[in-house]
Amino acid sequence: MKLIFEYSRPGKEGFHIEEEKGRETIPQELLRGEIEELPEVSEREVVSHYLRLSVMNYSVDWGFYPLGSCTMKYNPKVNEAIASYFTDAHPLLPEELVQGYLKIFKELEEALREITGLYAFTLAPSAGAHGEFTGIITIRNYLEDHGEKREIVLIPDSAHGTNPASATLAGYRAVEIPSDDKGMIDLDKFKEALNERVAALMITNPNTLGIFEAKIREIADLLHKAGAFLYMDGANMNALLGQVKVADLGVDVIHLNLHKTFSTPHGGGGPGSGPVGVVEKLAPYLPGPHLEEGEGILRWKNGRGRIRSFFGNFLVLVKALAYIRELGGEGLREVSEVAVLNSRYLRRKLEGKFKIAYPTETLHEFVLSDETFRDRISTLDLAKRLLDYGFHPPTIYFPLIVHGALMVEPTETESKETLDEFASAMEKILEEAEENPEIVKTAPHKTPVGRLNEVEAARRPILTWQEYLKTSG
Amino acid sequence: MSRYIPVTPQDKEEMLRALGLAGPEELFSSIPAKLRGKGEIRIEPIKEEGKLKEYFLRLSERNKFKDKKIFLGAGAYNHYIPAAVDYLAFRSEFLTPYTPYQPEVSQGTLTATFEYQSYMAALTGMEVANASMYEGATATAEAALMALRIRRGNIAVASSLHPQYRQVLRTYLEKQGVEIREVPYRQDGRVNLEELGKIDNLSAFIVGYPNFFGIIEDLASISSILKQKGALLITSTWEALSLALIKPPGEFSAAIAAGEAQSLGLPLAYGGPYLGFFATMKKYVWKMPGRLVGMTKDSREERGFVLTLSAREQHIRRQRATSNICSNEAWCAIRVAIYISLLGKKGLRKLALTNHRRAVYAAGLLKEAGFTLKFSSPFFNEFVVDVGMDAGKFRDRLLEKAIVAGYPLGKDYPELKNCLLLTFTEMNSRKDIEELVKEMEGIK
């Protein structure tokens, strides 16, 4: 594929701007000339370039995308249409001019409170990890105000890497708690680790193995007795809608991923949104700003510090609210029901030929190990071969506690036929691994490009076109 | 049954049978009975698409700014977005994939992101740029954290850095036990170099470029002071278009150029999603936060792109990662790549020049009308004007004339309570500017 720079020739114009009359008041020594590295390309070429690039992408709209803990569900189109009503307000406009925008914040906060049973939400966090940071500093704010200097956050070994990274960013030391043979937090090890230096436990529920942490209430009570808090990573909330209220589990803080559970598109890695909900006693310690209503007008009020500019990834919030409003409570309940049904069904179809990492019952996702094929092909080989069958592979090599892990989350937006076809493809690859392992090891064969050399990319990093020109002479 | 769920009631029955379950409630039997079954969500559905749109259309009608002439910037800018940007960016192939972990089916996102990185490196005059941060304030905070990984010490920040960015910096740094020193501005609105010179044990100094008053700082002098101290220069730019006209941070030996790229193809959207940019020098690449796309070859010896140097990131290094960032603003970066491709070398500079000249035009008219510009230093497309009375009240009175006259500075800078920050882009016509000045004159 050509890069945009390779279409450039002097005199081409992709967008016309009339010369503005007038003068500059910036001294000459502070001005720069045209930026030589930027291309000159016509609109016609820009459009065909990015169109050609686009068709090299796999996407949810194209097909099955069973990335575990990523919840790659279908992104409803009406949500995009609705978001287009809300693109042009400046964030610093006087509040009385933007009451429609503020009402959306308010309605989404109310909806998330209803869904989780928690007391207050901030919609500001820009992504899940940003929510984790926000939630943990909320706990820290509370503790510090109560004269407590705790320094540890406990995190199970099955947790997503953002959990320990966020705890560290919030100034805590992350201490790992091992999983037991059922794939849940090892309760004894947890009790051993729990002391007056622990600020919180970050739990993902269901965890990244798809297993519901059955002792969560007991864990919460132990934490509370020790003066610590229970943080829940809500990445896997798609399993629980309408089934449980998170507040009933003893959770003090949760972040939700609107780009997972609430159907907003992932955009190739973002934007996301990671609202944080808390119990009543933590509400005053949430970063701001928050909405306040008086005389029928919604206004912003400062909170405890700030975690980003303005108020959040607003367009993501609109889309999530549209989704919640369309489905309603009953529709959301059905989402989780079918998400779990699809996952359990697919697990059943695969468990004859593949090894399920833990025998425990799972909810919306499950994890396979490489035990039944590792002597012939690797997990990576299998993933790459799935591409040839037209499927995006599951999350691979995560969670870290499962050897050669394949983490499968089908979501509710896939048909039984798709699940059956995916299971057939998985089995077919196992057969190929017996009969013709080369075709698997050299996969993919039908993708726009062949298997990419990631080692070389890291050894001699070329991160810009300028660098490429320099190194290629 | 929801239109987004392609599983029929008959399918459900078959699947439950295959699982040996009597009913769907048994799917959740791994949840302890005392916690289960209490999750009912009381929200009424709006099942018909037309009615759903109607509902949100009604909400949007509560907004009352469409008929106003708006001269607001201060971190978010109203620029024209060419039609081709939306047309391309909203393709499902760009909008609905996940992070490109499988590069063989993600070359679209990866290639466009590589182009974005190249553009941001060029715009900032730096050697490398990452694939995006959340927005300008967190990008700036991450820059401070990175500086501390390079050199321990204090972080100093210009008091003319965006007030919200300073608040975010405080949130991020206080948890690390790092002290933030504020360096005041001089009478001309630029950083007080003498005060900067007094700070010892400095890791890095963060300065807005242009600063919150729209002023182009004297980076050459700042840079030479920092060099003597062995401290790093971090610039933060929230009007990224300015970098198409003024000398980039890279020319002043900046270690990190961070900021907000909303100006380059993203709608105002009441504050987000926006796009944090983050650029630095090659020697610091392993200290960088965020994703990076690199060039490589595939098994057919063809050029291709992958996520690279990921051993810096949380999914590999966990608590020792350079940042906790995972989901970022990838789609926004693709928009910026498309936008800059369209405007190109000539268009981007021309547009920046238009913005500056409109602001100069407005400043001229205001001076003629007897208003005082608070600061004498050069500005890009926004500046501070003293209106001789409480600026908030002044703005309220102009609102009655359907004008939003910028941002009153008193809340963030009590000493500037009579000052407005006025912003002018290509979207503010000369006629509108004339009207603004006329109405301002009427109140004065």
C-alpha cells in the first residue's frame, strides 16, 4: 500500500481556502514556513487512499469478533444518527444555552445508578483505565481525609494489566493475589494479604476467566471490616445486566465501559468512556465537575479535583444513553441473558476438542488453554488461521495465568449459525494441525497482508514517514 | 426481542437443551442465590427507532446557542471540518474495529495511525509522536510523569497554562508525591523568567504554547534557562492549528510537546471525544506512554504496520508500565490524519494565517473602539481584552444581543476579573467581528 505522502506533488489541493487579507503581528523570528513534511494531495486522492485503507480492516460490522473481555457487540446505527444532533456546542458556553446537553449527562447518570444500584456517578473518565484511576483516587481522597495512610491495593492475578498500572498511578503499591483451582480469588491468600495497610481490592466480576466471584460478598465484608474498599472493574458487566445490582455485591466503586457493555463503537482503540459509580459515603470524594439542579436549570459544580478537561467523552455518552433508552430495563436484561447463553453454548461446542482452562461454570466468556494442540501449533498460529476462515480471533495469551490462553466472548449480537460456523472453523484448524500443520503455521494466507514481522519492527523502530525516508536513503 | 439480538426464541430453546438447562435463569446459577434475581432495571424502552430519534431531538431543542455569534476558544476551537472527513471516518471499517492487535486485518487503522504520528511529529518539530492520549490535559499530565522518569525533581508549571490542565496535573502528580511550583506571568503576559530561574532541583517546566492568554511564549529564553538547570522543557498546546504558523517546540529543544488536537478535524461536541497528542525525541521513546505504530515487513516482504515497543505498556508490564492507558482516542487520530491530508502543506498554513489575521483584525477594531488589550505580547488567534468592568457581567449583557463574547477570566485569575479571552477562527466572519465590536462599544 502506498502512503499518503507518496501521492504528493506540488500544486495539488485537497481543500480550498481563500487567501485572507490582512497582516501578521507575530515577529518574523517566531514564524515558521510551510511544513515541508506535509503532503499536497487532491481530495479525490485523499478519499481513495483512505477508502482503500479502510477495506483492509476487519470490523464488528463485518463479522464475528469474539475478543474476550472486550465485548465487541454490534454498534447500533441509530445511535450515530442521534449523536449527530449534538456535535456543535462549545464546552464553555453558558449553561443556560446547553440545557439539552446537560440533560443527557443527567439522564445517563440516573440510568447507570438504576442499573448498578450505586449512589453517584461521574461520567468524565475517557476510558476504562481512566475510570480505574478516578475510582482509586476517590478512595484515596476519602482515606487521606480520614487521616489514613494506606499504601497497598490488592489485585488478583487474573486481572487486566490496567488494574495494577492504575493503582500505581494513584500512588499505591499493587500486590497480586493468586487464583485458586476454581479460577476465583484464593480466599485464604486474600485474608493473609488483608491488613490495615490495604486501601482496596480491585476485582473484576465476572473475572477474566468468565467466572463469577462467588465469594464477593464475603470478600467485601472482610474489606469493610478492615477499613478498606471494594473496587469492581466493570469491564464484564455485559454478563450481569438485570441479574444483580452491583451495590448488593458490596461493591463501593465501579467503572463501567460504555464502549463495551453499552454498545458504543471502539473506533480501532477508542474513544471509549469509563463512568465511575460510588456508594454514598464516597460521593463527596469523586473528582468533578458534577451537575447540580436549581430553579429548573442544570449547572456544573466543582468536585474533588479534576481528571481531564471539560466534562467527558460526550458523544460516547449520547450513544450509550440512546442504547439504554431503546432497550429499556427488559431489553438490557435480555442482553446479558443471551450473552451468557451464546457463550455457554459456544463453550459446550468447543469443550470436546479443546481444554477449558478451569472447569468452573462460566458466564459471558470462557478461556481455552493450548493443552490439546500445543505440541503441533501455537495459540498464535491458531489465531492467525482463524483469519483465513473469516473470523477475528479471540483475545490470545490472556489471562496470563492460562498457558497459551484463548479468551472467547461471543456477545449477544451473534446468531446461533455464526457460533456453529466459528466452532466448525476451530475444529477444522485442529484437524489441519494434525494433517498439514504448515498451512496453520504460515497463516494467514487470505488477508490483505501476510504475517507481520513484529520483532523487526521493535528492533529497528520506524515510527514516522520522516524516519523511513532517512533510513531508506 | 431486540433487533440487535439475532437469536430466535426457538434457537434459545435449542441452545438451552444442548446445555441441559431447563430455563434461562439456570444460566446464572453460578451467582449465589442470595445475590441473584434482584437486578431488575426500571427503565422504560423506546422501541421504535423514529420515536427514539424524536426523544433526542426534543432534548436537543433545549439547546439555545444556534442563533448566537460565538467567540469562544480557551481549549476548544470551532473550525470548519471538510465533508470528506466525516464521510471517510464514519466508515464501519474505521469506526467499529477494536485495537489493531491482529495487524493482518488492521492495516487500515495502523497505516492511518502511522500517518497521524508522522503528521504530529512534523507539526511539533519532534522526532516521534504516539498514537494518541485521551485529551490535552491528561496528555500534559503524562508528559510530566514521563519527565520524572527521565529526571527526578520538582515540576514547575506556568500559571498561564490552561487552568483545567493545571488542575489535572495536580490530580495526577499529588498522588505521586510530587510538588508543583507555579511560575507567574509578567505584565506582558509571558512567563516570568526571573522567577523560573529561581527554582532549584527542577525536573521539567511546563508552558502553554500559545498560553491561556493566547500569547506566543518566548521559548528560546525559557529553553536556555532550562538548559542551564539541566531541566526538561514540556510544551502544551491546546490550539494545535497554531503550530502550522509559529515555530514548533522542537526548534527550542523541547523534550516533550503535548497537547490537544481537537482543532484538526474534531467537532466541538461539548468537550469530547477530543484527542491528546504526545510527541518527543527518539532517545526517550522507551519512556513514552501510549501506543506506537511502527513500520515493518510481512511474510511476503511487503511493507506493513504493527503496534510496537509494547513492552512499555500495561498489558505487558502491568504495574511497571509507563502509563495505565489502554483504550485511547484512535478513531479521533484517524480523523486528524484525514483532515491534515486534505489541508496539506499549503492549506494548513493558510488556515492558520487566516485565524491569526482575523484575530489581528478584531484587535485593531477593538483598539479603535477604545478597548485596551491587556497584554502586549504576540498572539495567535485569541487575546485578552480589558473591558473596564466585571467581564462576566459584560458578557451577560452581550448575550442579550445574541453574542457569546469569549471567556471571562476572573474565575481562574481574580486579578483579571475585568478581562475577557476572545477567540477568532475562520468561522467568525469579518462582519460578525464588526458586529461584536460595535455591540461591545455600546456597553462600554
